[in-house]
Amino acid sequence: MSAPSQLEGPPPPVGFNLVAQEFMADPFPVLEIARREAPVFFAKDYGFWGITRYDDIDRALSDWETFSNASLAYVPVPDQYKDRVPEGFFATGALISQDPPRHTSRRKLINRGFGRSQMARLEAPIKDIAHALIDSFIDRGHCDLMTQYCYEVSLRSIVLLLGMPDDDLPLLRQLVDDQGAVVSDTIKPMSTEERLERWERIVTARDYLRGVTERRRAEPGEDLISLMVTATDQHGEHVLTPDEVVTHLTELLFAGTDTTANLMGAMVQMFERDPDQLERVKADPGLWPSAVEEGLRRRGGTNGIFRITTREVEVAGVTIPAGAVVWLGISSAGRDEAHFDNASAFDVCRADAADHLSFGKGRHFCMGAPLTRLEAPIGMAALYERIPDLRIAPGETYEYDPVMIAVILKHLNVEWGS
């Protein structure tokens, strides 16, 4: 078979539009058609290939030599900030854009910050965070669950991991928002004024974080920042430069805040539709960890992730050329009936729920998975323990940020009581 050009290939099903509100709210009918009729397709409007079946995605995630992680969009740094921000800092400096061997040494280092002892140390403080947040709105009978709870639990948990004070929360919260806007600038272009305002805040935040890293190097603690800035190689040289540490910190904040927060928001929606499943975990709180895995299977923090092919590869009978950008439909894999029995059903007791691919697989398995698996069950259990009759407000509509690499729900209005 002769290799097609990158502009050839089966088309995606009608309705495949990663940044359309309808697709972001419920991509599953379109993805079901794709798995059945076009398991591998070429989305001409986007210029990338799509893979939608579990087994094919599973193999691609394991084959980093063919499906390289060096696929992130290049984010140009405005000229006036190039002396303060490394050029290509996100596309080449972030761990999620690196392949072995560079990725391997850095991942091993940062993974130590997510070990069992570190997670055990965070359990009680995260519970305190969840209950304190609920205390702040429970008497009102309503709240915006995303902004007042889910995002706050997630961000504050990461701040705990980093050993940073609560006084830094406004700066870090704004940094997460600004980075999302900058990375999505090609999809949702900003005005020149907004772009420069956001870059000014990003640069200011990076300068501040660089100062934090320098202080931690001089006076290290038990936090993740201290671990990164003090690590040395066999020659006694620091493994990471200050700028690399700052980029990894911003990456953790950006990736960790949105994913876990939106998992919790999605689970509230699932329980609204399947109240019998909520009653099962209320009756047996020990089911919360498995409920979270089921939530990740049915609606993880991303609809798909990107790779770039280093060589021609055949998937499901279709030849994808070398140098092609490939979208791996993680959300589609979680609903694949060929892998999960009754895949569309929400079942908090599902035995193989943790077989999902929402955390990736292999060398790029999500480093923050232990934190999500700690904070999401804590956050969900506290919420329904304190507010057992929580329900989504009548007439609530859902608006998502138009971001290709994440599912980011802006608001979720809920209420309780009479």
C-alpha cells in the first residue's frame, strides 16, 4: 500500500468539532459513530488524524518511539518578554512535551513528590480544605460549585504539595487562567491588549516563582519545589535549572487544577442523572475511590491528547504518515464497548473501571494521578456528607472553555434545602 499524503484519509463523523460547545458537553454520540465507522480518520479542518478505539489508543500510548509527545503547540513569547521567559518554554520545556531520555530523568525526580508518604501527609489537610470551603457557602443553600468548590479544592491541594502559602492563591489562580488563554490563543484569539496583559501577569508570576525556587534551594523543606531545586546528578550538578523548575511548576498548576476539578464537576452531573449510584456510595463511603475511577472512565479531564508520528504507521487498516499530528480520543476509549461491558452505564462498583486511559499509560502516565486519587474521593465524600440533597439548579446550562486539550466547565450552579 502506498502511503497517503497527510491531506488524505477517512473523514471524521459529522459533528466532530473539538471546540464546539455541543461536542464538549457530550462528545459520546459522535465518538460512538467514529469507533464504529471511522476508528481512524483525518480531520481536515484541524489538520490532524484521530484514533478512537481503546485498543488502538492503548498501543499508541505505549509506543512513544512512533507516537512522540513533541506535539504541543508552539506558544510565541512576545518580544518584550523574551529576556525573562525561555523561547518555546511550553512546547519543549514542559514534561508533557518531552520524550525519553530527557523525560525519563525528570519524571523520576518529580514522581518522588507524589509518593505514598507525601500523599499520606496531605490527606488530613485536604479534608480540612474541603470542609472549610463547604462551611463558606453551606448556609446559603446554593453556590457555583466549580468556582467556589471544585477548582478551589484542586488548586489548594496543589499549593499544599508545593508548600506555598495561601497568600499566593490569587496569583496562582490567575496564572492558571492566563496560561489556558495563552495556549488557546490560536483557537480563541485574544485582542492585542488582552494578550499583553496576560503575558505581563505570566511573566510576573514566573519571576515570583523563580524567587521561590531560589529561596527553597537555599533553605529546602519537604515539599515538591524543594525536591526539584535541590536534586543533583552524579557529578553534583543541579538536574534542573531555575527556569526549568518554574516551567514544571506552571505545568503542574495548569494540568492539575483543571483536570481534578472538572472530574468532580462531571461526577455531580453523573449522580444527577443516576441517583441510585449516589445512594450506593452514600450507603458505603468506602466506594468513593472506585466511584472516582468510574468517573474517570466515563468523563476524564480531557477528550483527547495529541502525539506526532515519527514514522509511517498503520492503525486499524489506515496508514498515518510520518510527521502527522494525531489526536488520541481518550474519552472515546472509556466508552468502547469492545473493552468495557455496558460501557455507557455509570456503575460505581464496576470491577474494571480503573482500566481507563484517562491518566495515559506507560512513560507518560500522569504524574499527578496519586493526588487526583487522593483529593477527588475526599472532595466528593465531604460534599455529599455535608450536603446530601445537593442538586443541579433547574435550567442550568453548561459553558466550556474552547480548549482542545482539556474539558473545562466554567460554572455549575447547584442548590440544596427546601
